[in-house]
Amino acid sequence: MSHPDWIGTPVETAWWSWDGKQVFYKQKRAGSPLRDTFQAGDKPRLIGDAELANQDSATVIYNRERTRAIVLRNGDLFERELKTGILTQISRNTRAAAAPQYSADGRSVQFRIGHEWFSWNRADRLVSPVALPRAEKDPAAAPDEDYLRALQLRLITTLKRQKDDRDALRERSEAERRADGTRAPAPLYLGDKITIDASALSPDGRWLVVAISPKNGDNGRVGKMPRYVTESGYEEFDDQRPRVGRNYPLAQTLKLVDLSTHSMRDIPLDNLEDIAKDPLAALREAQKQPALKGNRPVRLEEDEGDGIAWTANGNQVALMLRAVDNKDRWIATVNLADAKLKPLHHLNDKAWINNSYNDFGWLPDNGTLWFQSEESGYAHLYTLGVDGKQRALTSGKWEATNVHWNADGSLAYVLCNRKTPGEYEICSVNPKDASVREVTQLDGGVEQFSLSPDQRKLLVHYSNAYLPAQLAIVPAAGGAATKLTDTRSAEFRAREWVQPQYVAVPSTHNAGAPVWAKLYRPATLEPGRKYPIVMFVHGAGYLQNVSHRYPNYFREQMFHNLLVEKGYIVLDMDYRASKGYGRDWRTAIYRQMGHPELDDYVDGAKWLAANHQGDIDKVGIYGGSYGGFMTFMALLREPDLFKAGAALRPVTDWTTYNHGYTSNILNTPDIDPEAYKVSSPIEYADKLKGHLLIAHGMVDDNVFYQDSVRMAQRFIELKKDHWELASYPLERHAYVQPESWYDQYRRIFQLFERTLK
């Protein structure tokens, strides 16, 4: 539980040099929050401060001919000449530039600051505004109807003359602005009652798509989170986030702006399939809630422009839209002539649309759209050609993620887990024949990758059970990996660790689909001995911990080594709801959180008893966040099986959690109260029999400390015994201080030693 720097700090962001001959990466300093830049090699070279100005970055945008590249570094923009290596600075601002792109003719670099769009012309080195959307009232707009104002203008001729003079001056000024090519364009006034959420400029500079939502929308009541240990010595208070059902995402309105005429039109959504159909109508009716009227509220897939994709020539734009109730996702193009949508693809899910795997864009032919979809039950890659035909480029019971296309669109590279759900390699995908080929053999531990400037090599982040993320170079056509780094400390490398066994636990509730897990146990079991069982539950719900990568829960993995040394066997399961196993696995918990997952853990405990000499009468369980929630559900819903548990930073009542996560799975408390009742541990508090440790950071702004306090009050009222609450005054959801980690895990270890032996 020491500070993880003792392990050796991992490789963080990495990138190619402009000529592809070198690799650079960021790495945290041991014992410091500062990061340094290194050049990879047999002996990594520290990049001095004087060299930083000529560095490239991981964010590089190439022009069509791949002779130039935009570099986004520290919020500023540069252009690199790829024949000579000359680097030219484009912007230097106190506000970060974003969304850089080349203009359709390749002569300019376009980018935005906030939601104002600019263009840098290479010929004259001039940065000019292109589109200036403003959430303000147009000063030239007619004022709201007011009888008193109209009366003054009718009766007082001087006032009328002054108004006419102002109007004439403004009209003349705007006419001069339009006629004078040296002038900046006029702002686009969208009104003072809206917020600009997203915007995207067409590469030809003519069109702008803008997404807006109402200003001052009802965000729901927020509570106050007290902080008791402060520098001031006084109690201090922070605002909390609203609870589920009290801050619905606001509907967006989409607008298409013709920058050549300064005209603006709404993009109607009426022709989206099922847009006016309420998938929650039956639940609403059962709770005597009013029926929805008109279209359901819709938002872009992401509020930072990811839901808008222009072709490189600026002739077409595609939008990815999602219903606020998260049951439908649409892809549609916009007819630039009349601002009408042309729907291309509709994805519906009776549970909820996945928040991951929604990438999309255009291929270099400016006519073929590519996208990800879970419509087959797994996240796969598709194209939609100019002929309107949809093609699946990948298929099967695995997932294609982290999509990278090469420059001419002849190959896509994806992360693929084809062998087992937890083994990730890089696959190449040929869109002509939908052939898929693995190009790496890194023992299933690939995390991410990037293509070299000449597209002949892949820079790969990879890891394994006891190897934090490192770098390797692999030929893009496949071949042996050249490993570049190993940043582990000598002390960490020298230890003999218990290697996890990757096991498929048969499921008694999900025929044909086992529950993948990591088993930690002695290499040889003593004949006739029964081993107490500890089960670990990962957090987040939708997360994958049973993979061949370095685990998110590396501290817990080391703790599992200690438990094995002390005579336990440990099982870490990717229960139903976990990531990497397809749509049905993900949504198995819809309206019943804590039920399918608990079935999986019961199966796991019985499997250990039947196959690995586990003692079914001595079963403990622990985990944090979602894992803490599941610890409660295990002790309260299966009290005869689970004898002890440690619930860390746990959700005890889903009505107190945030909207975006919870409403996907349980809808909202007003229309689906039964789902919240059966899914919330606090409803089962009277069933506690075993020994329980609750541990929670008091300034947790994700799962509120109040969750644990309310559960403690229920146990007090129910006169329950054998439970304790450990509070950590300076910790938020993700603990930071080694002292807190040590105290918490010492308590967990003592709990198991006291109750399972």
C-alpha cells in the first residue's frame, strides 16, 4: 500500500518524431507530481528544457498529401514541414486551441478557441476569424414588444429620428464589413437564453453546425459536502452534484449556418426513426406520470464536437445523435441546401446504448462513412458506402475498438480480443473483403497504439500482470516487436509474484457463457486442506479487470499475493455488467443491479470449493465503489454464504448517485421505483448476519460519504452487530495518501484473519 512510485512509474503519453525515426514519451518523476520527456532508446535520454520548443506531440493531423502536419501541443498550434522538419508556430494563446483541421484546399489550418473558429493562412501567416458564434442577443434585433416604447417612438419625433440614425449606421457598417475582405466577419448572435454546446466548421469554410441548449436549465437541488480537515482550521463546504432524476440532460437544438450569407436555419429532427416514440411509456403510465408529448429530447453523441463529422472537402456532414433517455442512437447526414436530415443508421437498445464504442467518420473518398455499432451484440466496425449499402467489416463474439485508419482508407487497425475476452492485440481490417489479421503477438496485453508517419510501423503501449504500460514498435504488416522501455524498479522486478490463472467459471444462470476470472492460489495445494476464500469485486460495473494487461487494481493484486501467502485462495471475476464481453453481458443488470452479478459470485465460490479446495463455509468478499456496493449485496442477499466483507466507498442507495450513470441502468426513481428498491443495499439492511467493514473517504465527490453514513444509521436502528465504519477525512473517491491505503487494507486483512480462519 506504499506510494506506487516504488514499482517504477509507467510510460504515459508517447509519440513519434516528425520523421518517424525517434519515439518520445512522458514519465512521472519518482516522488514528485512532475513529468519529464524522454527519447526512447537503449538508454532513455532526458529531453532538456531547451529542446521542448521543437518537440512534436501525440496530437498530429496530416494534410492530404502527407507533406505537412498540424501539431497541437500545450494548447498551441504548430505546422511541421515534413520534408525539412521546419516547425512554424501558428497560435500562442492563454486559451487552448482545439479541433485543428486542414482546409479543403490544404492552404490553411482551421481551429477553434472555445466555440469561435479561426483560420491560419500559410501564405501570409495571418490568423483570421471565420465564424464567431455568440450566446448573446443580437444588438441589431428588434426589441421585444413593449407598448410604452412604441408610444414614445410614435409621439417623440427626436427619439424616432435618433433610432433611425442608429439603424442606418449599423446597416451601413455591416454592408462595409461584408464588402471589405480585410474585415473580420460579424458575430453570429444565437440569443442570450442559450448555451453553445458544440460546433464544427466545414473544411471549405462555408458551413458551421452548432448545437445549443437552454441556458439556466434546472440542474436539480445540490447538497453541501463538508470538509473537516482544512488548512484554514475551519469547516469548509463544497457543492455536491445533483442526484439521479434531478438533472436531466437538456435537449439540444441544432443549427446550420451558411457563413457566406450569414444565414442560419434549424435542423429539424422529426424524421429520425422512433423519435416521437417513448420507450418508457408503460413505466410512466404505471406511476401515473404524464405521457411525453412530441419528440423525445436529443443530444449529440458528445458535447465537444465528436458527434459532428465533416468530409475533408466540406461537401457532407454526418451527425451522431442520442436520445436523452439513452435508448436510441442515430447517424444522419444534413442536406446543406435545405438543412434537412437524411437518416442513415438507427441503433436501438431496450436497456441502454453503450457510452463507449461510438466512433465514426468519413473515409478519404469523401463518400464512405465508417462507424462502430453493437447491433450484432458486440462492438464492431461498419461502413456505409455511396451506394447506401451497409457492410460489416468485423464480426464475431469479440469487439473491435480504438479504430485507426491509414491515410488512403485501405486498412483499418483496431484493438481486437478474438482469442479470449481478456487478450488484446492489434488487428488490421481490409474494407474490400472484410478480412481481419492479427499483427501483434504481445501476449494479449496491448493497451493502445499509433501509426508512424510513414504508416509502416506501430507504436504500441503494452503491459502484463506485473508490468505497467511500456512501449514497443511493431511492423504494421506484422512481425516481431522491438521493446523500447521497462520502467519498473529493480526492487519490483526482483520479487516473485503469484501469477494469476485465467479461468472460465461455468455459469449456472447464463448457459454457454462462462464468467472469466483471475485465480490467485498456491502453485500446489496441500492434499486434504481447505482454503478460506476471498472474492474481489472490481469497481465501475462496466470495466474489465480480467485481462492480460496491467490491472487497474494493481494494489489489490499485490494484496492478493499477501492473502495467498497467508493461506487464502482469491478469485477476481469479470461479473455480468463488465466490459469486453458484448452487449448482453453489459446490459444483464438492467433494472436489477446486484442480482446477476451476485449469481456469478455464488457460482465462483461454489466452483472454488469444487475444484480448488476452497472452504465454502469460509467465504469473504471485498471491493470498492461498485465493488463496495456488491459487497453489501453479497452479505445482505446471500448472508449464509458470505461470512465477511469489506465495502469500500460503496453505493448503498442508487437514488443518491448521479444521473448519467444510474438512469441508463435503472431509469429514474419517479418512473421506476421498483428497480431502485431491488437494486439498493439499504433496502436489505435487516438481513445482515456476517462481519462487515465499511470504509469511505469523507470528501468523496463521486459516491457521497452520506451513503455509508445512512447505512450506518440503518444498522444502528436495526441493532446490528459485527460491523464498523472507517472514515478517511482527506480522501475523495480514489484514495491518494499511502497512509489511508495502508490503514484501509490493514483493516481488511484483519477482518479476514479474524472471521475466515
